[in-house]
Amino acid sequence: MNTQLNEPIKILITNQKGGVGKSTIAANLAAYFALQENIGVSLIDFDKQGSSSRWTKKAPDIGVRVHCAEINYENSGIALLSARAAVRKYSLGAQISISDLTWHPTLSDDFMLDFDIVLVPSSGSKFEMASTEIFILEYAQRRMARLAVNKQFILVVPSRVESNYALHGAFTNLDFLMNCHITPPIHRAADLDSYVYEDFLCVGANQALAENFCNFGKFLTKKVEERMIIRKSLSLTGTSLNREIVKKVSVLDDYRERAKELGMYGGYAAKPSLERRQPSSFDADPAAPRERRFIPAFLRRLK
Ligand SMILES: Nc1ncnc2c1ncn2[C@@H]1O[C@H](COP(=O)(O)OP(=O)(O)OP(=O)(O)O)[C@@H](O)[C@H]1O
Ligand SMILES: [Mg+2]
């Protein structure tokens, strides 16, 4: 990857529909970034079954940090707070975090807005496509203004697609939405169970499947790079906004000083904390454990 990351790029893999391939994509995309792009990845598994976390934990260690997180669905406010806290905590220290989550209606879609890229997997079947489109349209409709400001990428991932199946026409209904794209398809692996807990698609023995998944991974890497450029421009806008805020604050400070001199000011200014922040375990250099890692021969890089 060309550009350096200051803050992790956050990717959410979600759909309200079950069994669409979220966990398979989450585990294998994490492996692709770690193995083929040498990126420090954190995988956050929100699903109770723990499919993607178990896959990544049981397979040979490739340096992906795996976390299981739970959302408290007691009410919408608590759900949002607990989900946000988990993403913030488990993304620290990584370059990219990947969250695997079956969407739940209790969760406010403010949560979806926290991510740089939202991947919505779906097979090409008409039922699944229709429900995926409705899911994205409802979200886009509710959050149109914020989406326009955030410029978040929403990517539909055709998953479990037969390798000889022509996709044209099946995934075009959302083209009118800004920043909504379709990724290269992920083919159906007849022998997927031989990979689960053992190996990853991007480096496995089946060359055609490996190439197919790497194609998807390369597309995502480009989107991550595009997103970093967009984020820089967004933070520039943020900076000018911050400058305005700083100006206003300093006007207020002048006012307070002046008021104090005149004996009219009853407020107090909080003293800046002199305590130094203790480094947390998440501050560790993401590259550090990499050298100590055992990478078996079959997890070779694909040329
Ligand atoms: N590319 C693929 N090729 C073949 N089978 C696949 C592929 N992707 C997913 N599957 C199979 O489809 C089923 C659902 O996949 P997965 O568990 O990844 O979906 P999910 O959306 O995470 O499901 P859930 O909603 O239960 O969490 C699994 O049995 C998985 O093995
Ligand atoms: Mg799953």
C-alpha cells in the first residue's frame, strides 16, 4: 500500500440477511491484507457463532489480531455505545480493522457511518439481491446528508458466485447511489470446508480460487487507498473548522483575562493534566509480533 495510515481504516462487513458469506469474507480478507499486502489487521467478530474469529484463530498464525465482541441489545442507545466502544478498542494499533456483524434493527445506523468502507455481501439470487438492495437503500435514504459529507464507500460483494456465471445486469440497480460500487465477485468454492480453520482462500492450493480472491483483495486495497486520500481531504476541512474553533476559544480566553483583570470573572480555568498517559497494550508496534510468527510453507505469497 502506498499511503501511510495514521488512524486505522475501518471496514464493516454486514447484511441483515444471514448466511450471505460475511464471516467467510471477513476471515479471508483479513488474511489477504496480512499476507499479500503486509498490513496490520484486526478482526472484530460481533457474531455469537464466532465463525470468522474461530477460522482465523484455528488456522496457522498469520499475525491477524482476533477479537470477539458482544453488543448489548438492551436498547438502541446501549447497543450503539457498546458497539462503538468495541470497534474503538479493538481497532487501536491496527492499520485496518475488519468488523464481522449481522445487522440488527436495534442498532442505529449511526454505527454504520463510523466505518470507512461498508461491505454488503450477497449472492446473485434474486431474493438475496432484493433484500440487499432494500437494506442499502433504506440506510442511504435515512443518512443521505451524512453520507454525502462522509463520502463513505458502500460496496456490494457478489459472494458464492458460480465461476461461469455472468454478473452483468444482476448488480446494477444501485449504480445511481454515490460511492456505492460493486466489487469483483467471490466465486463459490466447491471445497470451502477444506479451507475452514485450516487455510485461507488467497493462498490455498486451488490456484483459480486464490487468484479470484486476490482480485477481490486488490480491489479492496485500492478502495482503502482511495479512502485514505478522501479522509485526508476531509481532515483538512476539519482542520480549517478546528482553526475557526480555536480562534473563537482564544477570543473567549481574552474575554476571561480581561474580565479577571476587571474583577468581573467568577469562573475557573481547568489546569492541564500533568500526568503522562500510560502506554496500553494496544500501542505496541503492529510489526513486532510479525517476526516471531511461524508462517508455514503453504501460506506463500501469490506472485
Ligand atoms: N465463497 C464461498 N464458496 C462456498 N461456500 C461459501 C462461500 N462463502 C460462504 N460459503 C458458505 O455459505 C455459508 C454461509 O457463509 P458465512 O458463514 O460466511 O455467512 P454469514 O453471512 O457469516 O452467515 P451468518 O449470518 O450465519 O453469520 C457457510 O456454510 C459457508 O461455508
Ligand atoms: Mg457469520
